[in-house]
Amino acid sequence: MNNEYVMQLQNIRKEYPGVVALKNVSLEIKKGEILALIGENGAGKSTLIKTCSGAVIPTSGKIMINGKEFSSMTPQLASENGIAIIYQEFNNVGGLSAAENLFLGHPIKKGFLIDKVAMEKEAEKAFKQLNINIDPKVLVKDLTVGYQQMIEIAKAIQQDAQVLVMDEPSAPLTTAEVESMFKVVELLRAKGVSIIYISHRLDEIFRLSDRIVVLRDGEYIKTLTTKDTHVEELIQLMVGRELNETYPPRNSCIDKNKVVLELNKVCGNGDRDISFKLHKGEILGLGGLVGAGRTELAQIIFGAAKKESGQIIFNNKEIDPKTPREAIDIGIALVPEDRKRHGALLQTSVKNNINMPIYKRISRLSVIDSKKEYEIAKKYKEELVIKTPNLNQIVKNLSGGNQQKVILGKWLAANSELIIFDEPTRGIDVGAKYEIYKLINHLVENGKTILLISSEMEELMGMSDRIIVLAEGNITGELRREEFDQTSIMRLASAMKEVKIKNENTGS
Ligand SMILES: Nc1ncnc2c1ncn2[C@@H]1O[C@H](COP(=O)(O)OP(=O)(O)OP(=O)(O)O)[C@@H](O)[C@H]1O
Ligand SMILES: [Mg+2]
């Protein structure tokens, strides 16, 4: 064995009923390097890295760690051999403190008792080593996702990981949090830790990685040296074709005379005095930092959170939906951001999920028209290119990005007049993103109206007709298309202090 490599995956194959997730994929990682793993949704990235931890047992192939050969791993073996993984949807225990999470499974003890003080002290040291500022006593559920992830990283280091695998670590983070995460990752590389980094964001891949492995459809495609390649080449290798534009063209069809949604000084769920108008056929972007109150606002409109005061006018009628069901029935849909918690019923089939909001419509005397049910599911599977062996597949078994597409399909099938998209392309690959943008365009061209929440500035500017920016639950500004520019949006997104001062001066 070549000692240059800390870990080698050789000819890994993984078969599921009806799906070959990995077809003899090999990959090797050197000491102290950041190896990026890229590919479209469903390419097999998560499955591949799960074989290193024993979460997935390969059908065939072998895993070499420091010259030792394994045909499959167990979580125990992985941890003994210095392999740590931060999963796409990572799990920590919210009700425990940061220190307790860090030592989860192997607490420091004094006799028979858990030594809380010693753990807090050690945790403080561990966080300091990574230059992260977390109070060891704080409950994990009170921390932002960014800090929760830092604890996961610290945990891996605490367990002396030689190889740290990170599956889309930046997806749930804010821009500032991503920066801090990068710093920690770079620090670890400098200490000789090897890192496998999975991401759909190519700018991150260029910023961080030394080498890049591309997968497509469960197959190994190529390994590249980062400094010798470029975005177009990567996209071509991932997608298997060239992609010329990021945002598809749209025929603007805004009907200025028809206001579909009007908010008048709406307060509640942490938001204050939100007023705006949204016209038929318009895409209104909602910009702001994570935590600015955009999702909270969407929840109020969708009946998922309580409005305290103000008015919501939908098609010239004041509405006050108390539940999402009410909102759906009057023609409002919300495609939520956190697919695991709100969106798909993970344990049921693709077909079931897509038809969920419309069962009433496709049933007669409580009997579901199964032909219609099948056709509708098939239509959206094809339109959204959902990668699944069949429509009866359980959604949980689809790749992360394909789960997101099922949720999109569900809301498209509902045929609502106003659709609120909350981070619609998070975790979705470049090719599929383009398809989703085309779909959004198709919706407005057919008279639908859209409220688009996105933390990806490019996406917000590429897709919206108009953008309003929120900060700390207040609207801080509005930009027309010709005024779109990254700096202005950022400035408004962090403009809260000024607004507060203004409010104080006006006595409100
Ligand atoms: N438990 C399972 N049962 C059946 N099929 C599965 C299972 N887990 C994964 N698959 C299938 O294996 C393929 C690879 O999925 P994987 O999650 O590895 O993709 P990925 O590259 O991580 O995608 P994403 O970017 O969307 O996260 C997909 O077609 C998926 O549907
Ligand atoms: Mg994945």
C-alpha cells in the first residue's frame, strides 16, 4: 500500500432494491489535504462517505485506513481508526449543554459520577483551540446552526479524527458562519487532518480544496487538481453536458393593475410593521440575513404562525388564515426551507407526497382516483427530473436534493395562486437548479404570483422582479430590478441599527 494515503476506498459498490447507488467507485485521500467530492443530486456522494462510518455497508469493495484493510466498517471501528463524519443532517442533543454534547458517549467521570466541571474545562480548551467562542454551559438548542456545527467539528477533533468528512456543511449556515467554518477547516488541514468536503457550491470548492473527485450517476468520473481546473469544466463533468446560462430568460407578465397580496402593517412572530404589495405574475424577492424574519413572515401568511396585528389582503379580501389548511384552501402555498421537519412525509411514497394537498380534489365520495394520482405524480417526477426508481419509493430513501424536488412537486400540484418559496434550491445541484428556475418562470408566465426567500444573493437578484430586504423583523428597504446590487442588499440586510434609531426619533 502506498503510504501517501490516509484512507483509500477501492471499488466500492452499493446496490439497493432497484437502484445501484455506487458502481465501483474508488477514491483516496492524502494526509492534510482537503478533498472535495462533487456531483449532482443522487450521484452517490452521501452513500459513498457513509461507507466510511459503517452507516452504509457496501455490497462489495474495500476500505483501507493507514494500510489496514476492511470490507466494511462499523461506527466503533470508524471511530477507533480516526474517521469522523458530520452528516448532511447532523444530530446533536438540543437539551444538553455544549460541553455535554462534546463528550456525548464518553463523558469524563470522577468515580461513578459524571464530572461536569472537568468536561466544561476541557470543552473550553477544545473550543479555544479551534478559535471558536462558545460557552461550554450553554444549551445546544439555544445556539445557532453554525455553532451547533462547530460543536460537531470539535467533537471529531476531540476524538482524534485523522479524517473528517463533511457532507454539505455550509448548506444551513449564514455567510458569516460559513466564513468561520472555513477558518476552522483550514486550521485543521494545517494540523494534518485530512478532510473530505461535499458541497454544491463551487466557489467553496475552489476556495478550500486541494483536489476534487467528481461522481455522476453512481460512477467515478475524474479526479482533478483544483488549481488546474475551472467552474465550466466541473459543471460539464458533473452534468455530462454544457450549461450555458444560470438563469433562464422570462417574459415578464406582471399585471400592475392586479394586487394579489397586500400586507398592511403586519406584526407577529417577531416581525413588525410589514407592508408591501405583490402583483399578479410578479416574483418578489425577500432578502436578508438568516434570522431576519423572512421565514417568520412566510409562516404568518401561510397560517402557520399567529398574526398579532395588521391586515393581510388576498385578492381584495382580508384574510386571516389560522392554519396552513385554510391557507391552502384559499390558494396559498408555502414550500418550506427545512424539508426534514416540515416538508415531506419522509416515510411515505413519492406518489403520496406529491398528491398530498390535492387528495380532496382527486377523490369522489372519499375514493381516490388512483389513475389521476399516478398521472399527477408522474408529471412532476418528469418535470422536475426526480431521480427515483419508481413512484412508490419511500421519500426517505431519495438523496437529499431529490427529497427537495418531491416537496416542490407537491406544491406545484396544489396549483395555488400565490406560492411562497423558502430557499427553494438549497442543497440542489446546478443542473437541477436551472430546472427549478425554469419552473418558477413557467409559474409566473401562467399567472401565478411568487414570494421568493433566498439567502443566495445571486439567486435573489437573478430571479426577482423586485426585492425587499428585512433585518431583525423590519423592512429596511426595497430595490427595483435596475437597482439590484449585492452591496446595496447587504447594506440593507445589516441596516437595523439605523432603523432603530429612526424609530426612537419618531417615537414609535
Ligand atoms: N436507503 C436507501 N434505499 C434506496 N435507495 C437509496 C437509499 N439511500 C440512497 N439511495 C439512492 O442512492 C442514490 C445516491 O444517493 P445519495 O444520497 O448518495 O446522493 P447524493 O450524491 O448525496 O445526493 P444529494 O446531493 O442530493 O445529497 C440515490 O439515487 C438514492 O435514491
Ligand atoms: Mg447527499
